[in-house]
Amino acid sequence: MTAILRRSSRFPRRNIARALVLALMVFGVVKLTTGTSHAVQFCNTNPITTPFLVEPGTATPYPSPITVSGLVGTITDVNVTLLSMDTQGDNNSPPQHWAEDNDVMVSSPAGTGVILMSDAGGDNDTSSGPVVDVGLNFDDQAANQLPADTHLSGGASSLTITVRPVDDDDDVADGPDEWDAPAPAPVGTALSAFNGQNPNGTWNLWITDDVQQATATFGGWCVDILTTGGSSSTSTSTSTSTSTSTST
């Protein structure tokens, strides 16, 4: 035991140098990690329902809010997810489903409104069948936009698709989009419209059904926010929301 202890107490200079270099490298990685941005997700999982036989009709609730707090810096990227979309058929036999009747807009605490989907997910002429438990993740960087005139899910269910927002103004059957007060006037479909803004405050989701036929329900929604400064240790959420943070 004595020999082993004596040998371990002698540490060659080159090992000390290596240890110092390694320590500096580790320190540098830690600094780099702490300096990265963080995508923080806030969710409101309270259901949202559009009205039946009301044209146009605002959803309940209108709007659906999410309170964001504890974020540092300004916005560099925003994604929005609609949870578990289901359509309910109209009074026809068989019932007809119209996902394209749902106009959806998100607004920031600064009052900037961005359309996520409008007159999309169907051709407004022929019912394409029910949408069952479909999640829609809206991302400016997605490879494809939300289908404008084809069935939202291709008949599949229990899936989440990532798409770019779309406002299909070519469809005149539903008329112009109507957003009842206190919704802001939308500025377009690019989520980058939020870049540079303060992320903290109340984000709102506005949903209207612009034709008095079928209805739809959503299992809530989430907003993912990337900022220049990440999140502070005091990040909080409202009682109707949950938040998670992941490094990017």
C-alpha cells in the first residue's frame, strides 16, 4: 500500500499540463453551452371547439391564451402546434366534414397576428372525410406548406405533420376571412413576423368557422419560442399552461 500511495503522489509535469488543457477545454464547452439559445415550449391543453350552424362563428374559448414569462432576449424563431384536431360532420347523410372551414390565427403579446391556416385542408367543394386526432406543427422552415386543396391528413389519423402556414385566398366559396374583435388584423402567414419582439406576455390563438356546416375540436395548442437569450431560472407558466425547455 505504501508504494502505491507514494507512486500516486508523484504527478509528472506533462500530466499536469494535460490536465490544465483539459480543464480549459471543458470550461470552454461549458461557456459555449450556457451561451446557446433555448427553445421553450408553452402549452394550453384546454379544448377548443368551433360552433355548429353558426356563420361565421368564433370558437370557444375565443381567444385561447397562453401566458409566457421568464424568457430572456428577443424572439428569433416561433413554431405553433395545434393539438389533436378532430372534425365533426354536418347534418347531411352521410355527414360531411370540412376541415377547410377553420381559420386559425396566432397573435403575440405585441398584438401581431399571423394566420396559420385558412381555407386549407380541403377544396371547399367536396367533403374529403373526417380528420381524426391530427396534430399540426406550423414551422416557417418546414419542407411543405399545409395542403391548400387536398385532404388534411390523407385519411390517416393519430399523427402530427409539420408544415408551413397557408392562407388559401384562391378559394372564394368561403368569402373573405373574418376575425371578430378583439382579434388583431393579420399581417400574413410568416411566423418570422414575431422575430425581434419581446416573447413575454399573453399569446392568443384565434379560431373561427366561416361556414355554418361541420364543426371541429382541438385538444389545445403550444407555442415554441426561440430567443437570443434563452430562459431564466424564474421561468413560469399559467395554470392552464405547461412549459418545457430544450437546448438548441
